[in-house]
Amino acid sequence: MSEKISRRDFLKLASVGAATTAVLTGCGPASRYVTREPYTKMPEYTYNGLSTYYATTCRECAAACGLIVRTMQGRAIKVEGNKGNPVNLGKTCARGQATLHGLYNPDRVENPVQQGRAKNFATEAMTWDAAVQVVADAFKNNDPSEIGFLLGMAPDHLFDLVSDLAKSVGAPAPVRFGVLSMFESRATLSKAAENLLGQSGMPFFDVGGSDIVLSFGANFLETWLSPVAYTRGFAKLRRGDPKHRGYFIQFESRMSLTASRADEWIPILPGTEGLVALAIGRLVAEAKGGAVPRAFASVDPAAVATQAGVSLEKLEHAATLILDAQHPLAIPGGAALGQSNGLFTAEAVLAFNALLDNFNQTGGVYLSPLAPNQDEYHRPASAQEMTDFIEKMKSGAVKVLFVHGVNPVFELPKSLGFAEALASVPQVISFATFPDETALASDYIFPDHHGLESWGYQRVVTGTTQSTLSGAQPVVSPYFNTRATADVLIAAAQSAGGKFAEALPFADEVDFIQSKLAGLVGQEGSFLAPEINTFAAYFQQHGGWWKKDAETQVITASNALSKSLKVAPAEFAGEGEFYFLPFVSPTLAEAGANKPWLQELADPTTTVMWNTWVEINPETAHELHLENDDVVKIISEAGEVEAPVYVYPAIRPDTIAMPFGQGHTAYGRYAQGRGANPADVLGQHFNEAGDLAFAGMRVKVEKTGVKKILSRLESRIGVYGEGMGEEH
Amino acid sequence: MTVDLNKLHAVGAIAEEAEGKWGMVIDQDLCTGCQACVAACAMENNIAFVGEEDAGYGRSMHWIRTERFWEGEYPEVRMTDYQPMLCQQCGKAPCEPVCPAFATVHSQAEKINLQVYNRCVGTRYCANNCPYQVRSFNWRDYQDSRIRPEITILANQFNPDVTVRRRGVMEKCTFCIQRIHKAQDKAKSEGREVEDGEFTTACAQACPASAITFGRIDHPESLVSQLARMPHTQHHLEELGTLPSVTYLKGA
């Protein structure tokens, strides 16, 4: 890496070859090695009337969908999907589309600031030199063991850089957390795979290759793991075979967006999903003949049906459909795993797949391949591990904490006490792009660029059977006075000297990224490049590098069926007549609330915009004398929260549900002071894999007497007699 | 080229010349209601967001929305398929004859309903007469930075190919006419016809389930024509004689 080739030089060289136009589209406008040119030779992105397109990676969640961003005269205009990227194949979700409202958001952190943990956002700018000095001093003045790094689920290159830094200087490895992974119960899923299959990793469920899908709470059409890839799978399930339309059954206590697309929605009692899976498994095993495998031997389908509140005929019907199918598939996920017995549920559903002989099969279950520059699967921290980290912060063992890409003050349940723990850390430095709750509680905010202004890469954890590394490059120059966090850390490490400087011997972020890509040079894949500069240019142009063929980790599940599963009933914390079901808003997810067009999107099932609601069954609402828009107080053992009622026809009478995503006390004008956060009423209860038992709470509901009219896209006329006059 | 569109079931075309007609097929069995189309449409077409209060008054400006209806009561309750609803680009459009300013007119070239913003005087007769309720009216200057200062930054994202609308103007889905024209110009400069699938509308491009297909319905071999000939097709409110250009596919 001693000789740097300038971007212009590279283009000149490349223009000799045949692939000129293709290469032109591949280089970012903010490329680091730009030489001065006369005005008569304008760069390609400033031609009037012509759009330039850049490939990059979406940062709205960690699924690593590839994007092609249309830019015009240095402004990002429209997000389109990258057709080459194996995860999304040219498609995007609503959040990916609205990422531009994050880029051009009026409430970004525009300069490095000394926040000083003030309640209001500090706006007096610091210089970046002073900011780098603050970070360098934090490195020098603390023992490495007292430095803490808390990172989000994206981007991976920063995680690698911080991991390398921490390892070299003897600091604890960075803690990684994302609230989507908490609601997905990722730790439970991988622990179940480990217990049952002897291999840890992220299972991938091939919905597209299947012809009947039984989903036990998995909300795979919403925010689960890799929503665009799973939605494509769903489309293939329905229309992949023109002669046979795939069938889909969802077991879930509330009709989610995913359940609303199912042919059958079966509202079973929360916490009985694992038992139901075993019961159907037993019916299938008995019908197939031979000995019933040990995992299913002890379960009594009739008793389970009574316990789950479903008729035995429905379970028998599901078993019949499975017996007739070529590729039946069962998926565990969502709130079913966020129970005290979540690990049992995940194991039961995986055992059910073993019974159906589904591992390594089309329409079955794979272990997702590792990404190209990955040695092993790193799962994000579970809520239990975050609690341990919070204890460590409280004990004073963390003297300085760096936070990037995550907002735990908002995301973690209040009862875990993250905000209090943060207050006991002497110095907190945030790299937030937006003034979120955690950033405001920090001493400094040194804002990172927005994802569309950033270099980087993201590993594909699941969603495709091709091993994929999705690449990111800036599609526009930074709009504000922000700086890449990787660059700040590199500069600070070099300023701190000693071990720190040795740990990061890089000129800048791009230099570091190229060092991580070096191992892929000369490998067969989506493209082949003989040396690193060519590789890096193609990596930008294609939006990443992936293997051409499917490549999964082979599962050896020979003893999955012989294990007897520890059947555990779900325990519910607290008192109250209702089970409480928080779910991630399908349109906002965890960080969409500051994007105005995401707020204006109608929630798919309720059509509510710009607010939070509580879903209550019509009959229950009638008994409690509740109507639409009555504000109720939800009280759990951990806290209380208020939100207006939405009388929802498709939820169990003993369950109430509330979307997660609103209720910010900071995070810009579109998010702040809007709606309520269901995490406020969640308690400290975990399942055996350490994931939060977020669906294992009982709550009371109290009418407050206040009304708050929810803005809905649907008409209210005629709904439950509203607007129909007194006679109705 | 003369094609008998009645034989192709491209019903929306029978009231007019077929040549050049664009159409859409939406597979409701695939739609998951995820709103990607709505967000993509808003970003492509500079559609204003109106905020919570105005949205509550029904003033939100979605050019496409996903409708859903409930059937039955718990526990036998069922949600109907999501139904993406957008301007049906009617062959005989009820909105057209009622406009006193000739702001909503029929295009000869693309066979779609145009909305001429600088002719519109805001009588809202067209929205009143639209059976699909897909027209939205600019009740305020939502995108004027003198009224909403934050637009100064957000406006960086505006698509320069699409007009930013002012208060008092009606608007609706245009079948992304700017994309149609761009593709036609490109094809013309290269001396060829626009190929099927060469470009598509913003909603179809984003849709993760590929439920939306767009193309020429006067070309019998185009994908959209082939899909429109499938069984289980439906045209919404066709009993009104609107001759819609959007065909819906129902589940099996």
C-alpha cells in the first residue's frame, strides 16, 4: 500500500480498457485520492442533466441490502436496489427508500460538540482537531482495560477496526447490540442451533423452496433478520410453482403483518408455541408410522390443544397438510422466542424440522454461510449480556465509553438501568449522526457521516446461501461538518502513540478497509481482480463481493431427534389480566421515527400514522368500556406507559399489543415527544439463552379518561358503528 | 400496430386507440402491505408529507396506498388481501369531464390521465368524481421553505424531473411519466423501441415481493400483457365503465 493510485489516474487507465462506462459508475465522488484538475475537465458527477449512480449498502438495518443511489449534481435523489447483491436482488424496503430523509434530515448533528450531558442538544461547534485530541487523551489517560466500546449492528468494518484496536491494546472486546436483534431473539436462535445441531450459526429458512410454511411467531415479512430476502421467499412460495400455490400457517397471539398474509392465522396462547410444534410433530410422526422420536414422545396433542386454546382438529389439519407436502418447513421466531421458555420453543421447532428431514434441503433449513472475510459467526449481545455490561459500568470498571450506531437509552427497557449506568461512567463519547437519547447523555458528540456518505462494508449474516460481503462507498460528499468515526479513531490512536499507534497503522479508513479486503484478491467470485487497487475499484462498482455459488455450512443433525427436550411452561412476570405483546413497528423499526415519510406511512395492519397505539380485542374493549382513541395506562411490575386504544379485531381477548419505535425524548423534531415506548414497561426477565423475555409480561390496563385521536389512513365510518348515527 | 385489445382482456383500452398504451398488473396474492411502494413513490415524485394533524383529517398525499378490509369476527376473523390502490389511469376517466380548467386531461401518447399543475385551479371536482379516491389535494404549501424551514435541507433529495407542487393544486399518480419519457428518449436516440422491462415505475422497482408489473399493454408479448391474460384477474369498479389500466390478480 505504499504507492497510492489517484482516482483520476485510475479512471484514465481504465478508460483504455473496454469496461470504461462500468468503471465510471463505480467510484465515489468523495474518493480520497483526488488530484487537482482544470475546470474544463469536470468530474462525472457534476454534468448538468445527467444522473450518476453509485452502488453502496443500506444502513437502515444490518441485513446488508445492496443499493444503487441515483445522484444528480452531487445530491442523492433516489434509492434503488442493487440487482447484483444476492440478499435483495434489486429490491428495497420502505426504510431503505426513506434513508434519504436521514441523509438530508434537518436534525443531524452538524459539528463535533461538547454535549456535557445537557438535557438540550448543545450546538456550539468544536474543531475536529480538538475532537481528535479528546479521543487521544481518552486513550492515553485510561488503562486499556477501562476503555469500553459499545457498537451497533452496522457497519461491520468499524466493528473490525475497533475489535483489532481493542485486541492490540488489551482493551475489552467491543460490545455489540441492536434492539432488532433483541426482538428477533438472535441469541436464542443460535443457542438452539448449537444445542440441537452442535453447530452455532444463523439458521436460514428457505421459505421460497418450501410448499407449506408453519411459522411459530416469526414475523419474517416485517423486520425479522432479512426482510427483503424473506419477502422474496414468500413471493416464491406463492407463485414459484405455477401449478401449486404454497400454503402458509401462522401461530401467533396477534395478527401481525406476517400473519395477515397467512392462509390460516391460529391465535394460540402466548408461550405454547413450542408445545404446539411438538404436538403437530407427534401427529406427523404417528401418521408416518414407526417409532415416535424421543423429542416428540412425551407430548399429548389433545392436552396441548386444550392448553394452547386451539381445537385438536386444527392441529390435525396442519399435520395432514404437512404429510401431503413435498417440502414442509417450520420457522421459530419473534415473540415466541421472547418468552421465558423461548429456548425450548426454538429447539422444539428445529426438532420438528429434523423430523421433516429438512436440514440442508431445498425448502428446508440451512446454516447461513460465513461472509467472505469472516472467521466465525459473531452474534450481537443478548439482553442478559447487556445487563452484565451495565453492571460493569455501574461498578466503575468502565472509565471511558465510546458509543457508535446504537441508542441503548431508548432501546433497552428502562428497568435494566442503562441510563443510570451511563451516568456513572466518567467520560462518554458518542459518534452519533443524530442527536438521539444516548448522544444527549454523552460528554461529547463527534458525529459520524450518514451511511450514504460513508465508506465501509457489511457482512451478510443471513438471507442468501451465497457468501456475501456488501460494500459501501460515499454517494455524495458529506453535507455537514462530520467525520468518519474510523478516521477519528485512527487519527486519535496515532496521536496517542505507543500501542495505539501500532494497532492502527493506517493512513485512513479506506486504507484500513483495503487491508481487510486484501485476502479476497485473486479469489473467484462475483469478479476477479489481480491486485488490490483493481479489486477496490470493482468492489465499489459492484457494491461488494460475493461467491458465485450457494455455499452453506452442512448441518449434521443425526442426533437432533434423539434428544429429549426440556418441556418448560412459559412464566409470566407481574400481575394483571392481559399478556403484553410489544412488536417492532414494520414501517418505523427502531430508528425510523426521525424520517418524516416513514412517520407518514400507514401502519399496514392498523393504518395509523405518526403515533403509538394499543391494540385491544373488540370484545375486551367493550367489557372495559373502552373505545377507539381512549388513552389507557398500561401498568406492569416494571413501569407504566400511556397510549390511545386501537380496537383491533384480530388479537386474542387476553392479549394487548403495542408497537415499538416511537416514544422518543430526543432524536429530532419528527421523533421527539411523539407516541410512547413499550420498552418502558418491560421487566428484567430473560430466557435460558439470555434473550429478553419481552413477551413474558402481564399488565393491567386503566382508563385515563383522556382521548387522543389517532390519525388513520382508513375511514372510520362504519367501523364498530362509528359515525353511523345513534340507531346503530 | 393494430391489436384487438378485447381479445387480450386489456379491457381499459377499448375506448381508445391501443397504440402506446401503458398498464400495470398488481398481484394481490404477493403483496405483503410492507409500504415499500408508498415510500418509493414519495421519494421519486417529491410527494409532500403533511404531518400528524393534517393526516388525521385525511389530507395525506399518498399517490399509492395499501387498503385492507376485515372479514368476520374473532377468532374466525380474516384480513382480505392487501390491495395497493393508485390512479387506475382509466380509459374513460370520471375525473376528466368535470374539470372546468382542462387540468386533468387524457394523454394521446401514453393513454394516461394527465394532471397539468399550472392549469389546476383547485376546484377539487375531479377528486370528488374519482371512484377510487386516489387524488390528493395540496391543502397547504407543504414544500415551501418559507413556511416549513426544514424543507431547505430535505429539498436536496427532490427529483429534478418532477414538479414540486404548490398549495391549491390537485395531484395523483402519473405512472412515473418522467421515467417513461426518459426511457423513450434514450431508445429514440439509439434508434430503437423501448424494450419490455427496460425501466419500470418507482413502486414496481422497489416492491420486495415483485407484486407490481408495469409495461406496454398494447404489446401482447410484454410481461404485463401476459399477466393480464391470467385467470383470476379483476378490474376494480369496472361496472362503472371506467376501463381501468390497472389489472389486479387475486389469490388462487
